[in-house]
Amino acid sequence: MERVQFITYKGKKILVEDFSYLNPGSEFTTTIKKAQGMIASEPKGSVLAVFDATGCSFNSDMLTQMKEFTTANTPFIKKATVVGMNGLLQVALSAVSKFSGRDFTTFKTRDEAMDFLVGL
């Protein structure tokens, strides 16, 4: 399965951004650039997104990339959800949220997140 792809879930188009188990490095950077391009190609205010951070580790460079990514995406996002947040990842999400001025709804599973998005 591709790390970043649009799927149709219960009749709605949802962008699944699978960052699960990524560590700092080139795969993270490649994945975030792919997600950025896909989001920016959509109409403003239209993207429903699930960001899966399950088991992901991060460093300060990744946090900076996430802040820039989130800020750049803001005009295109209708609603974004996040899966797999715990411990230090929750602290990182809080920093990204404050930096970008966006709120994220967190869920334990992708299915819960996608069910929420299709209900909007």
C-alpha cells in the first residue's frame, strides 16, 4: 500500500497519510513531500485527511517539517484527524497545532477517524 493515497470510504474521498513506524530520515521527507503535493493539488477547503503516526519516532528536524507541512496545507484542509498519538507524539502534535493555528481530532484507529470524517 502506498504511504500517501486518496481512498473512497463510505462514498467520501479521504487522504490517508501513513507515517506509521517512520523514523527520522529520507523516507519521512519523501512521504511528507508527496503528501504536500497531493494536498496542494486539491481545491481549497476540500481535503479530508487521516494522518497515521502510529509508532512514529521524531526529532527536531521532523517537527520543523511537520509545522511547515501543516501550515502550508491549512487552506486546502476541510478536516484533519490524527491516529496513533501517545506520549511524546502527543506533545509534538500540540506544538504543531499551536504553530499552525489548527486543531486536530485524534482517534485510536484509522477506521474511527474515517468514520468521523464521513460524518461531516
